[in-house]
Amino acid sequence: MAFTKLNEYISTADGTDGTLLIPKLIMPVLIDAVEKALIPRELAAMRWGPESIKGSTFTVNLETPNTLDIREVGEGAEVPLDNIGFSTITYTPRKYGVAVRITREMMEDAQFELLQRNIRVAGKRFAENESNLILGELDTADNTVAGGAAITIANIAEAMFNVEEGDYAPTDFLVGNEVAQDLRNIDTFVEADKSGSTEMLNRGFIGTIFGLNVVRFSTNAGANAVATSSYVFDRTEAYGIAIARDISVENFSLPSYDMEGAVLTQRLDVQALRTAAISKITTA
């Protein structure tokens, strides 16, 4: 995410972009941009905040599954030695940010609090970036199910089987827009959710199937958000988020340019913990 250059700012000289914000009788209100369906943080297996991260990297120890074997021992024979294995995953939080600059005239003449609205929209962009990073890690799944023109119940069952083969318990099903449309045309899914649920609709929740929470993600969240992709995973084992600095806002003033502005930054990293706990489904 590139920072705004010094000469990139909102002013009254910006033609349509600027003059639309000047008070007019024909435009008494500003309509917010659409809220995108993003991936909620509670789907992460672990989340570490700034208080847990000391230094530029953060290392997590993982126990290796299926190590330390129990063996039959004969009378008087030596008991065999064994122990559990470990591996590590290193998080390196990267810095993301954007700067907003607005002329004083524009702030005086506009009918809206431009700086605050820009900060609010920037916050949404940070959330979209986080969703994009999560999807990039889910793409590292050990197993991929190749579907056809539309997703099928068999595709979902196979993806669940892949996760269960590693002794994980599939809990969630993240779907792109086209996969969500396929699901809405599958009787099994529709019949299971005819009663409906509004508890999480604002976060993309669209129902359940085989006990999986089905959550739609916006395909406008970034390059990794593919409309025809979907992911079955165990939320207790799949991925973690390390946040060295959550979204921070610092206001500033440029008196010589007669401008006000704000710098927004965040430092975080997303890493898959156990790729065997994830299964990806691709459709055409």
C-alpha cells in the first residue's frame, strides 16, 4: 500500500472530486461506500498483540503431530526411548500505511468532516488488506479439491475428509462470491438454512452446511480473493495473526502548505500454522 505523495491531496481545485464535496442543495448527504464482506479475526487460531512481540520477529513453537510412539515391550527388555518433535514458525510483521492530506480551504468549505471520513475509509482498507493476507496463507493448503463449473456437495465432503485425515476437525468454510452463488442453488444447503440467521450477516455469514460455518468473503478484498475459490479449515489450527502494531492514527499539520492530514500505519503478519488443517476447493 503506497503512501500518498506530498502533491496528492484533496483540494477545491480537484474538479469533480473536489467540487462534489462543496455544499449544494442537491446533495445534502454523503452516501457511504459499500461495506465489504471481510474475514473476522475470530477465525484465526491465535492472535498475538504488541505486548507479545518483542523485536522485529516473533517465533512460535509447534508440536509435530504423530510423534512419540508407544511400543510393546518384552519382559526384561529395555523400554525404547522416544520423544515428541517440534517445529517453528516465524512471524515478521510488515508495515502497511497511508497518508491523507487535505487543504484547509477544502476542510472549511466541505459539508462533511473530510479528514475523519478519510481516516474511516482507510481503516476499512486495512481490514481488506488483512483479509487478503489471510487468503494468501489459506492458499498454502496441503490439499486442493478440483471442482467443476460449480461447487458440489461431493467437493465439500472431500475437502472435509482431507482435513479430517490429519486428525483435525473442520469448523469453517470460507467462500468466494461465485461459490456462494453455487451454494444457494444446492437444495441441501437451502433446506438446512431455511429458517435463516441474521446474527453474522453483516460479516458475510450465509449459513451452515455439514456443521461448517459458511462465510462469504468479498472478491474485492485483494488479489488473493478469488470468486471461484473456497476453503474448509479447522479454525483452532489453521493460521495465526501477529500484530506488532494495530492500526494507529497520527494527525499532523503542514502550515507552509496550509494543509491538515493524518498518517495511518499498521504492522502485522499472517502465517499458516498447520497446512494440513486446510483444504482448498477450486471451481471454474
